[in-house]
Amino acid sequence: MTSKELLYIEDALGHENFMKSCAKKTSGKLTDPTLSTYMAELEQKHAALASKFLNLL
């Protein structure tokens, strides 16, 4: 894997971790149970994507 590819994966991993943390914070603040559940699902989705990026390394 080239250094440019590694930088791309590192950047994508950072974005996924950021989205995961934003979804978690937002899910905890929402009072609507439907929206809160949706944000929790997004958190899980971004955690899975971050895991996939880590597996590339």
C-alpha cells in the first residue's frame, strides 16, 4: 500500500470516528424517540465503517 493510500485511509477513519461521536452526542440530546433511535443506528453504521477501514490496515 502506498503512502498516499494510507493517508486516505487515515483521513477516512478520522471522518468515520467524528461522525460516530456526533451521532452519539446527538442521540443523547434528542427527545423524539424515533430520531434518537435513528441517530443510534447511524452511530452503529459509522462504527462499522470505521472498523472496515481499520481492517484495511
